[in-house]
Amino acid sequence: MTIKEFFTAGSASALAMAMAFIAVPAPEASAAESQRAERSGQDRSQARQSNRGQRQQVRQQNRGQRQQARQQSRRNQAEARQDRRGEQRTNRRQRQVDARERPQQRRAARRDDRRAERRSERTINRRIDGRQDRAQRRFNQSADRRGNTANINRVRNQARRDARRFDRRDARREIRRDNRREARQDIRRDNRRDFRRDRRADRRDYRQTRRDYRRWNRNQWRNNSRYNWYNHRRYNRNTFRLGRYYAPFRNHRYNRINIGFFFDTAFFGSRYWINDPWTYRLPEVYGPYRWVRYYGDVVLVNTYTGEVLDVIHDFFY
């Protein structure tokens, strides 16, 4: 072995021994690192669990608060509805009481007017009689006191003038009272006459209306080419798309109806009326008749009785 080989072999062995010394504590270091990693993982998992628990508590608290707020709002709404119903019931009862008491009040007012007129007449008559008696006593007293014919005549004339003045004043008052009474009577008579005339006109219009709507013929307008709604709908589809139909009652479903069926009043309220029938090429109606939408159908209803007089199924899209 040469010196070069010896040094080469020695350096290799020295390097191997150094690596052996360094590699010996490697298992202990790795174990410590793994323990630290496990501790940090456990700490993180515990932190996540604590955060998750806190978040769940916050959610539960928020959910409870929302439920309490929702229940409180429902109670407030229920109380408000009860208050409104109570007010409506009270107003309705008050109107009924007023309607019952109004004729009695009128009769009492007329009775009081008559009593006041009679009382005023009696008062005026007593005043006139008292004035005449006082004038006569004054005349007699002055005549007795003076004992003079001229004085007697003057006093008599003065008494007569006073009596005439009082009579004229009372006459004017009576004339005014008579005029007021006659004016009131004329006004009442005119009001009664106007009321009777209006009532006769209303009855005449009602009879005319009934006479007119008895003449409705469902076949006559269908044979008229002006009311060809089918072709008009084919070229104007958007006009016949009115959107969703909202029934007046909850959970109400469509029932196919025919002529002679009687609707409830809620189904032909003003919200369901077709105010312009010509837009859909339907004939104009009169009297108590109204074209009404019922789901996808169009129905002619007598609003006095609720009877269905004409119907077109699947009229709207």
C-alpha cells in the first residue's frame, strides 16, 4: 500500500465514521418532530372544534332570536287584526243604532217643532190679551183720574193707537211665522214630490232594465260575424294572455261550469269584470249582466242573481 492509498482509505473511513456519528440521533429527532406535529394537529383540531361549537351556539342563538321575533310579529299582527275587527264591529253596530235612532230623532224633532209653535202661539195670544187689558185699564184709570172728556178721548185714542201698533206688530209676526210655516210646508211638499218622482223614475228604469235583459239571446251574437272572437284570438294571442287567475277563496280549484250554474258573489266582483268586451270581440252587455273571467273561461253572469247565462270554455290562454 502506498502513502496515497493509505490517505485515501483513511479519509474514506473518517468520512464514514463522521456520518455514522451524525446519523445516530436521527431517530430521536424524527420522533420529537412527529410528536410536535401531532400536538400541533391536535391543537388545531381542538381549535376547529371550539370554533365550530361557538358558531353553532351563535347560529342557535340567532335562530332563537329570529323565531322569537317572528312569533312576536305574528302576535302583533293577530292583535292588530282583532283590533280592526273590533273597530269594524263597533262601527257596524253604531251605524245600525244610528239607523234605528234616526227616524225616532226626526219624529222627536217634528214633535218639538209643533210644540214650540203651539207654545209660541199661546205666548203671543197671552201677550196680546195682556196688552189689550193693560191698555183698557190705563184708559179707565186715566178717564177716572182726569174726569175730562178731552182727556178721555185722548187717552182712548192713545190706547187705540197703542192697540193698533201692538196689533200690527203681532200681525207682522204672525205673517212672518205663517210665511215660514208655509215655506217649510212647501219645501217638504216639494221634497216629497221630488222623492216620489225620482222613485217612479227609478222603478221605470228598473222595469226597463229587466225588460231589456230578459231579451238576451246567446245564439244571436254568436251568429254575428262582428263577434268572431276565435279568429281575432288567433291573430292577437298576446291580448288573450291575462296572466295567472287568483281565485277569491284559498285552495279553490277549477270546476267546469255550464249555463244555469249560480256563482257566489265573490266570483263576479269588480276585479274579475271584463270592462271592454269589444277588445276580445265579445258583445256589449247591459242591465245587470257582466262578462266575467273564471280561470281560462269567460262567463256572462247576472249580477242580481249570480246565474250563468252564457259561457265560453278555454277562452283565455
